[in-house]
Amino acid sequence: MLTLDPAELETPVLHSYLLSAVAPRPIAFASTIDEDGNPNLSPFSFFNVFSANPPIAIFSPARRVRNNTTKHTLENAKATKEVVINVVNYDIVQQMSLSSTEYGDGVNEFEKAGLTPVASDVVKPFRVKESPVQLECKVREVVELGNEGGAGNLVICEVLRVHVSEEVLDDNGKIDTQKIDLVARMGGDWYCRAHGDALFEVAKPLRTLGIGVDQIPADIRNSTILTGNDLGILGNVEEIPDETEVNDYKLMELSDLFMEYQDDAVILERKLHEMAKELLANGRVADAWKTLLTFNDR
């Protein structure tokens, strides 16, 4: 494994490693105004939400690595204490990228990017009409993390209003992950799209406590077929099937397989593990467990 000491790396090199490793990152498409009322719009991928009560979002306009200057967004946030954070979906990713061009003072990135400014309810910066979710915020604090190029500046924002496009809601009024079609920042020129086959569900751990991977029998835990993800699913059950359930399942579902490979335990075990892996992929965790345990009882 490559081991790096940040103190021994040039900032651009370290920056590249960090951006490629810590990804995907959501994008804060930040709208601000200066003290003269001129709008500014710029994306930042050092961003996330950190609290729901109070609702807090934080993004970081870092000092430019090449010349240690600060960005208009940071200057405006300090001066006016207001910002709108617009989320970025696939439909506006190219316009968002264009807006990151370092235009001079007073240049309107809304116009340059071809995006529509919409008046906010409680803050002065405009919202981006095309963004599916817009967060009107007051700036509670700006924490400067350093004074050299590459140093971050945490803009800590309290969300005062949330605007959600009805086009991205499901029948229950919740945001539909497929419909919102968000994008996120990777390293270099790369982005990723949270849509279609890129999305998958992982069941949350049981509140009643799963048994854990350490309680899985060793022959299953050391399987050459099952992955760490498979073991994680198996460990997220409150209890494993009992002997009666396993025997019934073996008789009803696996008798032909046991007959076919009754003289070759190695192949039989592999077949059972492959079958269990497929069952896990289809969400049939209990059946996967029973399939795996039949080999112990053969």
C-alpha cells in the first residue's frame, strides 16, 4: 500500500489524492450577492449537511492553490451573511460546470451559465430555478482553516427555507431518489450520476442487533464464494434458522442438488455457496442462511 505524508507533498499533489479518494461529493451550487447587490453563482464540492435541529449545511470555498486568493462566494458570504445552496442534478451539470469559470468582479454567472435567477423568500441571493432543491440560508459563522493556498473556509449555514420541485416527489410527497437524478464530484474531471443501476439499497442494521459476522460459522465466514458484503448481509439477522427449518428447506428445495453431488463434498459446498450468493442478491436472506447451513448438517 502506498503511504503518504501530507507534510512531504506539494499541495496540488495532496489535493489531487484527497479529491480522488474522498468521493463522490455532493455539490453546493452557492448563490450569493456582494454588498452592491451583484449576484454570484459558483459550485463547491466540499459540502454536506451536518444537523437537522437546527438545520445546518456547511460548504468550503477553499483558497486557490495556485495564487492563494479567495473566491467571490467567500467574500460575499462574509459580507452579507446570506447564501442560497442549490443542489445539482444531471440536467444542469454542464451549466453548473460553466459557472465555475473564474469570471471577473461584477460578472453575472447566472447569465453566463444560462440559468434562471428566482427571488428568494427570506434572503437576498437568488435561487436557481432549474435546481430541484434550493436552500435559503443565513451564514452563522465562517471558520478559516488556514491562510495558505488550499486552505478551506467553512461557511456554516442555517437553513431558513427549503424549496423542492414537485417534479422530484413521489406519491407520498418525499423526494424520489431516481427522479431527483443528482450528480456528485469525483477526482479530476470526473463526476458520477445517482441514477438507474448506479443506485442500490442497503438495509439499515437491526435495532434489535444483528448477530454480526463474527457469529457466522467459520466454513461460511471463510467462503471463497461469498464476499464481505454477503457476510455483512448474513450478519444483519437477529437469529439464524433453527435445525428444523434447515432440514425442511433441504428436503423441499435442495434434495436434487444433494443427490447429484453426494459423492463430491467440495463441489457440493461450492454449489451451495453460489446458490446462497444468488439468494442474497435477490433479498432472500433467510433462504440463503438455510442453504448454507444444510452443508453443516449433511
